[in-house]
Amino acid sequence: MTDHSDTSKTDLGRSQVFRAAGLVASLALISRVLGLVRDIIVRQYLGVTTLEATAFDIAGRFPETIFLIVAGGAIGSAFIPTFTAYFSRDDEQGAWRLFSAVINLLTILTTVISVGVMIFAKPFVTFFYADNIALEPALLPVTVYLMRIMLLSPIIFGISGIIMAALNARQHFLLPAVAPSVYNIGIIIGGLAGAALSGGEPRQTTIGLAWGMVAGSLGHLLVQLPALRGRAARYTPLLTLRDPGVVQVLRLMGPRVLGLSFSEVNKFVILFLTGTMMLGTLPALNTAFRILIMPQGILGQALGIAAFPTLAAMAARGAHRDMRFILSDSLRLILFLGLPATVLLVLLAEPYTTILFMRGLFDAEATTLVSTALRFYALGLIALTAIEVIARAFYALSDTLTPVLSGGLQILAMWSLSLWLRDAVFPALGWRPLGGLALGFSLSNLLEVSVLLWLVRGKLGGINGRSLLSGLLRMGAASLAMAGVIAGVLLWLPAEAIWPRAVMGTAAGGLVYVVASRLLRVEEWGRLTGILRRRLPGR
């Protein structure tokens, strides 16, 4: 006999997750659009194959890694469950004591690491890009100078990351979701100011972009402070490693730091492998990846951020059945939106890249490099998006080790596949080697998500596999119909008709996918239209 109270709780949890995901996704869309504007400005003034473009992309890799490993998901996945547990015990004072202690510890840690990297910036850059530096000696001083400016940002982001985690744990998503937009605006203003003051000279523009990153990170922090006041947050200058909550955060954080380190190793593998390739390979790969993470961030991160507090609360009361529904619903939504996005990015990579970036120093060669990388990156879009949600199911169960082990497997697979594809397969086929790096990344992420699904199935006693398989078959059939129509449009229109190919291909493909999904009775279509109807005025 069904327990109606349990069913209503499950429905409430699912509704809460999707409402929060809708808010986060809407604001994430704004942030991603601003991020795209930022990247358009960067490529307009720096191009892809210039020395300054490579220097800027190398320099940004190190501060981003420090933030993501130490202050980003590591603290979020370790801090949110511990912080939430205090409120479940009605210990609000203890929760804000933990908040203060973690902020203070993290600020010290990120400062020490950032200063250390500033000091040893030259040997770090030389290790990864020795071959290109030998050919272009000016690459080293430009990269080091930019890196030392950018390394101020992870110190600020460390504080901002804890504030974001605390607000999400208290079910406040608005201002944390606005913060990335503020960050992007800071970089945009910095880049435009640098270009205006120097007449568009690339080297001075990079300096403006670097200081814009610092200003944007400060804005990322400041915009969230009003929400903290609204939650009656209390800060104390507490520094301790003995508090039970701090010990719990550090215990959970350890494996997650290792897991994120594996994830960041991916990017350093790319950095290392591109160090022996033609100048411009790294900026091309980075530009393609940033196009890819627009749909990935809007969908995967929105669902992951919104679902995590709910999953953590369900895990705390042992409601594995409810967790299965949240997880399977989220994965079906990822398939429903991710499959057509993959088809669009694979088939329309070149017209999209041309329309977005081909201006200023971004030339035809840059367009070819970026669109090649984008096609092969797009094959891993669904896997990369699904990992955001599946991994958080493990974190909610206080299991931060399993994603670490699967991440280690993904690193090994990526390294071996990328080398093999770059050096053997792609040259034999007459394809550009950078596509092999992108495909190696995509295939390794598909392997990782398969392993994680298999393991989470054992932990939760299932993942509603029939529902997932049914959705995959129906949505896959709709996507094939969509791909066929887009291929027809591309055959009909000449290659130089960039705008018609992009617009008509997207419109025709999208229309066919919608009609096919309706005819195949894909449930997600009805859910999304129902949400939209409820949000319309007068409903």
C-alpha cells in the first residue's frame, strides 16, 4: 500500500528542486550570455593565434584552479551538509560559528597558495610551455605578469564561495546566481577599458582583462552580502581546527579536493599537450569549451545546485526512494534538452563560431580551429552535464570518495585517448590534431558518467532505469529526426550562407524535435509547458 504522505513529500521535493532550478537556470542563462560577450571581446582583441591570446589563456588557468579546488565545489560539497545539519538541530549559533571559522581558514589557505604560485610563476609556466617559449621567448614574461595580477581573484573568491554555499544551504538562490553575471561584467568592463586606452593594442588589453577579473571577483562577493543580512548571518573572527563542525568539513573536503584535483588535471593535461602544438591551439580549445559550457552550465549546474540541498535533506532521513525520483527526473531533463543541443553544436559548429567570433583578430583560421574542437567537445555534453547531478547525489550521501575514484579513471582514460587520437588516428584521417584532444575528453567523460551511474544505482537501490531507458529511446529518435532535417538544410544552402545556415538549421531542427517529442509522448515536454503556463500572467 502506498504511503500518501511519503508520496506528497516526494512530489514536494521534486517541485521544490525544479522551481529552484528554473530560477538558477534563468540567471545562469544571463550569466552565460554575459560570459559569451566576455569571450567575444577577448577574441576580438586578442584573436586565437596571437602570443597574447595564448599568454592570457595560460595565465588564467592557475587562479581558476586554485579557486575551484580549494574554495569552489570542495567547500560547497563539504560545507553545505555540515552547515545544514546545525539548523536541523536548531543550533543556529553553531551554524554561523562554523561559517565564520571556515571563511577565516579558507582565506588564509587561498592567500598562502596564491602568493606561492606568484613566487614560482616562471617555473610553472616554463614546465607546461617550454617548447613554445623557446620559439616565442616573449610568451614567458607576458604570461607571468598577467598571472600575478589574476592570482588576487581566488583570495576574494574563497570568501565569496563560502557565502554562496551558506545561502544555497538556506534555500536562497537569487543573489548567488546573480554573482557570476557581476563577475563577467567586471571582465567585460576591464577588457573594453584596456582596449580603449591602448587603441586596441593586444598586450595592454590583456592587462585590462586581468584587472577586470579581480574587480569582477570583488563584485561577485559584494553582491551577495545583502542576502546574508537577510538571513541574520553572524560573523566572528574565529580561527580553530578543533571545532567539531570544522573537523567534519575538513574530513568531507579531503576526498572532494582530491576529486576536483583530478578534474583540474584534465585541464592541465590539455595545457601540457598543447605546449608542443601550434600556437593558438589552447585558445581555440578554450573558446570551444566555453561555447559548450553555455548549455552545460544552464542545465547541469542549475539542476545540481538546486537539487543538492534537497538531496542532502532526503539522505539525512534515509529517503532513498525519493532521491531516486529526483535523480531520474533530473537525468531525463538533461537528456531532453542535452540531446538536441548536442545535435546543434555538432552540425552547426562552424556557422555558430563564425557569427559569434569572426571579427577583429579572430580570422578564418581561428574559426576552423574552434569549430573543429567544438564538434568533438559537443559529443560529451550530456555526460559532462549529468556528472553535475550524479556527483551531488554521492555528496548528499556523505560519500565524497566514489566520485574521486571515478575521476581518477577518467583522467587515465583521457590522457591515453587524447594522445592516441592526436598522434595516430586524426593525422591518419587528415583531421586537425586538436580535435583528438577534444574527443579524448568527451569519451573519457562518457566513461566516467557510466561508472557513476552504475555505482549510484547500488547505493540507492536503483535509478528508475526503465524510465531513463524509455526517455533515452524516445528522445534519441526525436534527435535523429532533427539531425536529418538539419543535414538537409546544410546540403541545400551554400557554405558561404552563414546566417541562413545557422538560423534555418536551428529553427528547422528545433521544430522537428518539438513535434517528434510530442508525437513520441516525451513526458518532459508536458512538464516544461506546464511550468511555463503557470508562470504566465493571469495563470
